[in-house]
Amino acid sequence: MSERLEARREAYERGFRRAGLPLFIEDYSATSDVFTRAVPVLALVFLLQVLNAVDADWPLAANLAAVAGGLVILLGGIGLVNHSRGRRFWSVPERVGRRELAGFVLVPALLPMVFGAHLLTAISTAISNLLFLGVVYVVVGYGVLSILRWAGRRLVRQLASSTALLARAVPLLLVIVLIAFVNLEMWQMFAAMPDAGLATIAAVFVVLGAGFLLARLPREVRALEREAGAGSPELDRRQRRNVGLVLFVSQALQVLFVSVLVGAFFVVFGAIAVTETVRIEWIGGPGNVLATVDLPGQTVQITEELVRVAAGLAAFSGLYFAIAMLTDSTYREEFLDELTAEMRASFKARTEYLSLAPADAGG
């Protein structure tokens, strides 16, 4: 391939990564594109696990000796893997394959066994490292950080350019939750509810909202592929998951923004409208005051009970908005159609990117 074509392909690939679609890159693999790019993070975590050699019951000198011995084992493990690959003993791996990953999982797990015979700690270390590799694969392999940056820029740009968009979407929601906010039973319920119960309710709303978003994703991805991907090879399963993740994260950020906005509104509104006299009548006491703010002509109090009610209504608002975003034609036109229009640009870029492959073969 000529240098010009190579530069064009690299430009397309950088664009795919910025858009959170790294799997649009041809020959994208976990070995060369995911774990190899994550070597600095993996190396840092690997070396920090020398602390597995430390025992709180030992004196300082013994622990220092254990840390030194642990470093020898960790670095020796790296060297042995390099030797098995035909590399220099102390070289930094340029390609992370199964041997390197196995060393990352198993070598740190040896330290609790060697320096304390702690079998359970060794097993938990190996499992934790395996789970960490899974997180790295998802975050790096599917471009989660790029997706968050892309969706965040889009959300900020969208709200900055058209505040009227949000004003059309939220009023009905605010009317519904405002009625609930001034409900006596709502305050009594959240005031008496333990923290674990409140967290469970919020988690249920989050899971339900995510479920509604996820349920629609396969149809949205197929529609995008039919409209924007016509004329180019079909997406494989991993690429469809990548597109679906972009759609999900973007919509989830919009839902989160609306939830936070509603919660903040009710904290401010409740601090002004729900005075100490009202709280005493509703919950039998003044509540647990978290902050006091002096306003012109009035001193307002933000209480724990107010924050609880606002948080509960914010979680409900997120669920409501997630459902409305997928079922109400107005919301879909305002929020989802613009998103899919931007995604079409990535599909078009993929078609152009793939058209360079024959020139690669011929050049």
C-alpha cells in the first residue's frame, strides 16, 4: 500500500476510535489492539500487587524483605515469559498474548502463597486479575472512554445549541413528579426508609431504565445498518455490539442528565417551599439539616430527607424518560434521530475505509 493510502486508512481508524467504534477497524484483535494498548495500566497493576507479599502481623523489616522478594518474583515472571517468546529477558512486551495474560493473572497470585501460604488470598487475587482483564477488554476493546467523550461532547453541544429541546421534553415529567413531591406519604416513606432500601429502589429504577434502552437496541442497530451501511459488507456480531454500545451510552447519558436536572430542581424547590414547619407536620420533626443557605428575606435548609425525596424522584424520572425516549415520537425525533444521523457518518466512513482494501492488496 502506498504511503498516501496508508495515511488515509490510519486517518479513518483514528476517526473510528474517536467515535467509539474501534471494531470498525479491519483485523482488530484483542492481542494487538486491546491488551497491547493497555500495557502501561496492566504493568502498573501488576507491580502494585507486590503488596500481596505483605503481612500485617509481620515486623517492618520482614515486610520490606517480602516486598523485595515479591518484586523479584514478579520481574522474574516477566523475564521468563519474554524468554519463552524469544525476547530479551528484561524487554517490554510489544505484543500481549495468552502467555502474558496468564502471567498477569497467575504470577501475582503466587505471592500470598510464597510469603504466607494464604490460599484464599491467592485465589481471590487470580480471580480479581481475571476480572480486571475483562474490564480492560470491554473498556479498551469497545472504546468505552471514546464513546463517553463522543456522547458527552454531543450532549453538551446539543443542549448548548437548543435549550428549547429540553424544555419541550421535560414539562410533563415535571408535572408528574411535582405532584408526587408534595405528597405527605412520599416524605414519610423516604424519611423512614433505610439507606439500603433507598439504594435498592434507585438500582431497580436504573436496571429497568437500562432494560428498556437495551430492548430497543438490536432493532436500532439493524435499522442503522440497513440505511447507512448499504453497499458495504455486513457488520459482524462484535461490530453490532459496538454500535449498540454507542447508542446505549449516548441515550443513557441523556437519561442521566435529565435525572440529575430533576433531582437538583427539587432540592432547590424543596429547600424554599418545604419549610421547617411543614417538615415537622409531614415527618414529625425538623429533619436532619445538612446545609443552611441565606437568601434575600429567607433562610432555607437542605435536609437529608429532602435529598432522599429528590433522589427518589430523580431515579423515577430517569425511568420515565428512558421509556418516553423510545416510545414517544416527539422525544425520538428530538433526541434519537440526531444521534442516528451522526452514526450514519461513521457508517459512510466505514464504506470508504473498506474501499481502500483492494488498493492495499494491489499496491
